Amino acid sequence: MALEADLVLTNGRITTLATGETAPEVEALAVRDGRVVFAGTAVGAGDHVTRNTKVVDLGGRRVLPGLIDSHIHFVRAGLTWNDEVRWEGVPELTAGLARIDAAARALPGGSWIRVIGGWHPAQFAEGRGPTRAELDRAAPRHPVFLQCTYDWGMLNTRALAEIDLGRALRDGVDPATVDVEAGVLRGMAALRWLYWQLPAPTLAQQVESTAAASAELSRVGLTGLIDGGGSNSGPDIYRAVYEAWRRGRLTVRTRLLVHSAKPGSELDELSGFLRYLPAGLGDDLLRVLGMGEIVHYGVHDGLERDPKPSGATVTELDHLFRACLKERWPLQIHAIRPDTIELVLRLWEYLPDRELLRGLRWSLVHGEGLGADQSDRLAELGAGLLAPAMLRFEGEDCKAPWALDRTGFLPPLRRLVDAGVRVGGGTDAMRVAAYHPFTALHWYVTGRTVSGRRLSDPRNLLTREAALRLYTCEAAWFSFEESSRGRLQPGMLADLVVLDRDYFAVPEDEIPQVRADATLVGGRPTWTSPKFADAFTANVGATVPPPA
């Protein structure tokens, strides 16, 4: 007798990415207790329907396994999500300024308005960012802070009245990165200083804001993520996500990485995590995964930022690697430049237990500068690469000589995938990129930046299915969950997204506009569009309709 299902989805085009006997595309799924129990024909799914089963007609829509952003800064962004204006996908600067104007009209005078990343001037028809005068006109009674990736940030006149940029110079920030008169800061160090000057929401506000950010990620089709921690954040930022989790407000499976908060304190801070926080703590919704992305600020590089690590930095980094290996902690480390990658690989290759390292799934984050030899060594170590689509934005401005030498293969995705290196897809949102998953998928498939310029060599591009694997079953590998997430076949968690248009059929330039009509985590909807608003509450015990 067929197992009774809680939910049956039918009349769809369901991409399973399955292994074994399940077909790569089916028309129906049956779900019980949060897991897929059947994937196949509508007739077969009908055998699992009883009077208690919810039956949802997909109307021929494409369904994908739940999308997992394997490198995103959700926890940090969640703290101020409700206080920010988002410019992701806004096609014109005038429309972006209108959003600031709308926020200013809705908020009491004096309230801060922030546009903290997720956009680039190249996306605008005007081909430029705003001036301070334009920010003043949009919000004359509100302090405004606007940030463009980690390249630069701008304060409007009201914000300059509240923030003493001269203090940045007195605090030791490089004068070349702070224009006090213009209200402009450049580079990560100067921007990090500014973050500490901005007012922080209360814990209650942070919890509500984190819940709102989680709901938004569900709306765009995410069912899971690996949080990369990030600069300007430390142990205290996790209070809000923990509380949202306790209150049942978290809608996306979240895997946390811990990291150092203060340059120069890496050994003390990270050693404390290793002593007092066990990796793997948590449940299927929220879990501590390991350490990263910033393992040591002394090697935290950029496309054009060379940290020039000292001998003492290398010694400390090696100590941290060995301590993580001894305590069996998974680890992910930011490494962009060829020389930084070489340093990390060399230290890993000299570790005492290479098999243990392989089992812990250590990984590079970014890896744009990977060369052919380094790619082969990464494969030999059994390590992975988290390759967020950062260059969809930052590729517009990259002028680093080493990067120009590798133009078209930053990183060498096709070579890595073909060599069997596990590669995870993601965005690196929220400050340097947009959080919409289909913008990243568009990058892997087309290699085009936000302006439409093709940056990747055609030989380095992925098929739509290969790109999807980076966002599903491959992404699940990095959190040791490839046997339970990332595919839609019996035994796997029923994490999935119902699309508003067919990812596999739309023209390439429409991929970034693909959105979710419904997102399910463990068979339960975390987001439904108006088209499916009643679908998961009605139709209990309905007969499975024939295919369209």
C-alpha cells in the first residue's frame, strides 16, 4: 500500500537533479513528514492521496530543488534590514532616488536612511551613482549613508552634520581614503570605521528585521544559506538570528560560520570559539557549521587589495589551521589573489593529516585568482570552492594586473567543475552584490555583468543545469547535507521552489527576473505569491487532476 502523503504537487515540470532510478524530470511529488516519498507520474502520486492530503495543481510550472546560497552575509544584513533602502535590480538612478524620497516621507525627521550595497552604477541607465546634492534633495531632513560595494561610501549633508569624519583621521584611518569635505570614504577599512559610528537598532528591532530579511529570501526562492560572517561583525551579531530562530521566525535553513571581529585579535577570539562552541551545534533550521570566511585579517585580500601578510601573520594562520584540524572544525577562508591562494594551499599541504582535512571539507571562498596548477592541488586536497557571483558587480571596475591576465576565467569554473572540485554557488550579498539567486545563476550561464558586458570567456560558462547544481546539490555538500538536500527524490527533504516562469526556457537576459510563486521548506510553504495564496490551505483530499 502506498504511503499516505501530507502534500501532493502535481501537473508540474519538476526538475529533480536525482541520482538512481528517479527521472531527471517528473510531473508530480508526494511529501510526508517533510520529505519526498514519491517522484514520478500524476497517476503514481494519486496513490498517495487520502482525505487528509493537500493536493496542489502546479499548472504546468517549473519546480526546482530548493535554492541554497552557499555564501551570503544574511546575519549581518538582517540587523538593519528594516532600516535600509534596497537598490537591487533598480534600472534607473532616478528610481533609486525616488525610493530614498519615499523612505524619507515615511520616517520621522532625523532617522537614518541607508543604502548598504547590492547595487552598482553600471546597472543604471544614467551610468553613474548619485551626487551628494541629489541625496540632499531626496532626503533633506534625514541623514543618508549610501555604499557602493566596498569601493566607496557617501554621506549626505545631514549625515555629515552628525558624523565627524575628521575623527576617522584622528583614529588612524588612512587620509587617502577619507574626503572630509565631500563626505566620501573609500575602501573597506574606512567604511568599517564608519559602520561603528552609525546608530544600532535595539535587539527587538534587530529580531524583527532579521525575520523580515529571512522572509524576503524565501520570497526570492531561497530555502537555505551558508552565512559568511563578515567584517564589522562579531559574536554579538548572532543574538538576533538566535532569537528569531527561537521564536519560529526563521524561514531559511541557516548555516553559520564564526570568525574574528577585530584585526589583531584572531588567535584569542577564534581559540575561544574552538574551546567553547562545538561545530554542528543546532538543528535542521539553524546550525553552527564551522569557521570563516575571515580567518585572519592579515590575509583578507581583494581584487586590488594586497594585504602583504607578514611572517607573524603566516605563523598565526598556520596555528589556526592546525587548531581547527585538531578540533575537527570545518573551515572556509576568503582568498581572491593568486598569491593569497598559494599561501593557503601551501599551508594546507603541510598539515599533518590530509585525510582529516578532506573529511572536513575545507574550502576557499572566491578563488578568482586560481591558476591551473592551483586548481589541481585543490582537487588533490579534496577541498571545495565557494564561488559567489561577485564579479557580476565588481568585474565592472576591476583593473588589477593579475586579474587582467586571467580575464575570462575568474575563477576557472568550467575547469573546476570538470575536474570534480565541489563548487558552491552564491551571491556574496548584501554589500557587494544583489541577493536574488537568479542574478547569480545568470552570471554562471552568461558571464555578463550588471551592465550587460560579457566578462567570462565562453569556454568558462556553465549550462543552466550545471549552474543550478551549484545552487542546490553542490551547495549542500559544503554543509554535509548532500544526502538530504538539493535533490527531489524519495528520502530527501521537500525543500523546493515553484517558479513564475521556466528557468530552462526563458531567454538568457530574462533569467535575473525569474522569481518564486511558492517556496517550501520541509514541505511547508515559507512564501506564496497571490497565485498560490490559497493552494496550500485548500484542496485537502482532492483528486489529482490529469496532466495539462
